[in-house]
Amino acid sequence: MSIRARRPRFIRSMLVTAATAALVITGVLPSNAAQTTGPSASAATSSGHLVRESKPVYAYDTAVRESVWVDTGLDGDGDGKDDRVAVDIVRPREPAAQGRKVPVIMDASPYYSCCGRGNEGQKKTYDAQGNPVGFPLYYDNYFVPRGYAFVAVDLAGTNRSDGCVDVGGRSDIQSAKAVIDWLNGRARAYTTRTGATRTQASWTNGRTGMIGKSYDGTVANGVAATGVRGLETIVPISAISSWYDYYFSKGAPLYDSGPEWLSDAVESPEARARCAAVQKRLVDEAPRTGDWTRLWDERTYVPDARKVRASVFLVHGMQDLNVRTQHVGPWWDALGKAGVDRKIWLSQTGHVDPFDFRRDTWVTTLHRWFDHELLGYDNGIDREPMADIERAPDQWSTSATWPPRTTAATTLRPASGAEPGVGTLGLRPGTGTATFTDDPSRNETDWAAQIDRSTPDKAGFTTRPLTRDLRLSGSSRVTVTATPNTATAHLSAVLVDLGPATIRDYGDSGEGISTLPDRTCWGASTPGDSACYKETAATKADVGATVVSRGWADLGNYASDRTGRPLTPGKRYTITLDLGATDHVVPAGHRLALIVAGTDQYLIDPPADRPTLTLDLTRTSAKVPFVGGAAAFARATSGTATAAPHTTGRDQVHPPRATHRIPGGSAS
């Protein structure tokens, strides 16, 4: 099936103007046009016929570089004046001089001055008069010579913008939405931060694509969920779809801080001085109890997927322990139900940009995506497989749809075994009980390494060795019935592939990549803005077990996803844990394991008590999305197979680390 399942978006916009046609002229390029050591400037269909694509025919060194301040219509800092957000623009000079209009690629970010963007932590730079000189990342270098404008927006309260950071709330989203409105003639902008001289975006046709990693991609999700006209596509990379799920998992706190820590980290010094009221609200309305408040209503975008007009090219690391894959499944599914045109890449990395794990293919694909979505070129990308999935370091497969059409949730049931806490996993009804004691010093890698041993900190259940490959695709759910002996208890559920493999070391400091000294160039450079970036390589680990998916919950949220309650020791409770989306093939000879335990060290905070919990296995189960459903699982677990060796020591992936995480790649 093609990416475009329902809406023929370009039927209404396939009249390609002379302006866009000029981008594909294959004549003599200007002497200072973009030169790239990256992807080829030509493209062909499977039949060998050349297809239309934008070419680097415009000069980058003489491109227009300017700043404007867009009125958001909000007064977040309470100074009695509408907030203005700073918008730095670089665009080709030639089209405007000839009366032609160009589309826009936009990255709205809080990180342009505080923390930097990309693997090398680039920040914006300006000349002595405050004019923009250096734009982080390669988007400007690569796409401006190809006839796009690049727009870098400072979110409210950051860098040169007014207002306050509200961590995914109305101010953040309006910061970027107002810019799209201005690009389409619906909002006001000024040539200075405080002046009265208005300026218009007469150089653009208003067609905008938003892109960005993590916080930046999160803003793209939020803006798309407003349904703003003119936003044609978004490319959210490792992005959040619900801010509650960034800080909590069904009541269990994921970090030892809330959104106020993040806002303080990214705000400009002057914003910190004037935004005390916003900061206080972030503290007061995000209690560490994990209870849902009205603050989170404003910061979850999934319910508004029905408003999305833009297409979505989603990229995420399946081992991202910063913005976890719980943000993928609900958003992706909601977009599908809304008929949104979608494409997805899933890597083995952690919180890493595709420019740093699959650079050549990524730039080529992104180029074709923007050409299709913003220029209207029929280059065939909409008829290609919906999903690219990394199976092993630098080894990729495709899937026509994602999850595949034959995927069906299959109920697996744990049963007790010969040793306490070492049981079986299969289709038959579960039997017996299992008991474990929360040990906050242990984590999922410890549990997986000791899966075949009775240990006091976990209960583990394994299938028979598989006689054929078995593919999981999508999100799993684990329903646990447990009796605690304390008034508080946290739970973790983990799916594990037991068997030897070489995978990306997502627990390492590079989260699956290492940075090399050599550079390659992706577009045109100027003295103040280089297009050349350090190369990367996969950081690998040989493991005996691979964590496939994970999820967490506070057992006190047994009656409500939104509100926790004290537990009565000795009373039985049932709760369902939502595991993150994944796509993983368990090879023949390997086993699939389900682990249920307490605190997953550094991935959730421990409860107030140190509970012992007894699982009722007759009322505990996992719903796992297998390609081929229950029949595929039954075939894979029938017959006799020799179990692949499983190491008894620690899994060789680096374990999770204690850190304050920032949804943008930086941590301290």
C-alpha cells in the first residue's frame, strides 16, 4: 500500500508554476551554487525515467538573511504588550528578484542559544548589527540553493523572543503557529523587536514544512494538531506527542523533576526574571504524584489528530530512553484513523537524529519528501513502502504498511515454573503465582541477564525456543494482577528477545552512534555557516538479550489512568501497562520473555515504600502485536528447536544512566 491511503492532497495543488519548474533546469549553475559530496542531484523511477526534483541552482552566499519579529497575540510575560517571537530567515535572492515565491522549511526551537542543535551543538550566530549569519544544522545549506527558504523560530521566552516558555503549552505552540499565519498573510510581523515598522512575507507562497528533533519536533506535532492552514507537512524526529507521558507513565514519575526544570534550562535570562508566574504554574499543576491536571490537557496532541491537515514523516529510535516510544504508537494510530498521509522510520538508536545514523539515505529521502509535499513534484515517494525499520546496525528493511495489515494482538499468558519467578509464556491460560520485591538498584538489563535464575527482584516468563522467526510490530499491553504488602508500589513490564545478537549500544553516551573526526559536506557554505559535519558510525554491542519494549505504572492508578490512590496492603489490584511501540523480529532459536518487576532503575523513580508483590498469574497477561497473529505465534513455538545461548552475565548494552534529560539530545 502507498503512503497515501486516503487523501489525494496534490489533486488540489498539482499546477506547478513556472517558478517551481525553474528549480529543475539542468543548465549551467552559478559559480557559487551548492556543491555537495552527499546524494546525487538526479533521480530516477524504477523504470529508469528521470523524475522532477529541485536542483541547487541558486546562490547561497548571496542569499537574503534577515530577522523579523512576529506578533503571537499572547502576553505570556504579563507586561501589557503582545509577545513577539524572533524569526531568522535565509532565502534565495533570485526568486524574489524575479517575482517568484518559494516554500518554507521551518524549525521552531527553544535551543538556539542555550543548548545548541545537532550532534555538534550548533547555535545561531549574528553579526555586530544583529543580523543572522550562522544557522544550525544543514537545512539551510542544502535546501536554500534548491529554492526553499529556511526559517528558524525562537520559541517564546528563548533567545531574542518575548514571552515565557510553557513547555509544550499554548505559548510554545502559538510561537510557531503565528509564524505560519504570518507566512500566509494572516498575522503581523515587525522589522525590530519593539518597533512599529511592519513587514510582510511577500517572498513565499506560504507552503510550509516543519521539521525538528525532540522539543522541536514536539512543537511541530502541536502546531499540526491546531489544523493551521499552510502547514503542508511535518517531520517530527524523536518527538513528544503527550507531555504527561514524557514525565509520567500512568502515575509513575519517570524523572526526579518536572517541566519547570526544563523551562528554566532553556529560557533566556530576561525571561527567567519576568516569568515567575508561568514557572509557578508549571510546579503547582504538575504534581510529582503523577495525577493528571488541566495543565496536561493543553499539552497532549493525540486527541486533536483529527484536526491535522499536514502529512507526517515520523522518525524515532526504538531504544529512545529520553522521548520513549510510548509517544509513537498513540500518535501514529490517531493520525491513521484521521486519514493523515504518513511515513515512518524506526531505528535501533536511542535519541539520535537520522542525519547521524543514516545520513546519505536520510538527506536523499528528506529532499524527495519536501519536493513532493512542498513543491508538488510527482517523484513516487508516496508510492513507496510506508516504513523503514533498522533490523541490525545499518541493516534496514521496509514494510508496505506499518504495522503490517496481518498484525493482530495476541494474548500471551504467563505460568509458574519449577523455580520461583522462573515461568513459561504461551497461549494457554496462566497458572500459579509469582512474588518479587522491588529493588530500586536493579534495572531491565539486570533482569534480562538473570532471566533463567530465580532472583528476588523480578518474575520472568519465557516461551519455548522458536522454530521460525516471529515479528512484533506495534504497541503491546501487559495486564497485571498483583497484591502488594505496602501502600505504594510501582511496576515495570519488559519484553525481551533472548538470544545472541549484535545491536546498537543505545545505552552508551552516543546512544548508538560514535562521532568521527572526518567531515562531509551537505550543501553550500559561507565563512559564517559551514555545510560540513562530522561523520558518525554505529556503536555496537554483542548481547545475549535484547530489550524489545518496556512500560511502567504506579499500581495506585489501578482505577484511573489520571488519578492515583493509596493501596491497601494485602488487597489484590489489576492494572494495565502500556508498552512502547516497536518493530522487532525474534529469530528462530531465540526465546521471547516477559519480565514483571518493580522500579526500573533510572527509568522510573521508586515508590515511597519497598513493596513485595505477588502476581496472580491466572489474571495476568500480555497482548503482543504479532505479524500473523496467534497463528504465527503458535507456528513459531511448535515443534522442537535448540535454544540459542543466553549469557548469564550482564547484557553488554550499557545500562540506563542517572541524568536530567532534555528532550533535545542534551543532558546534564
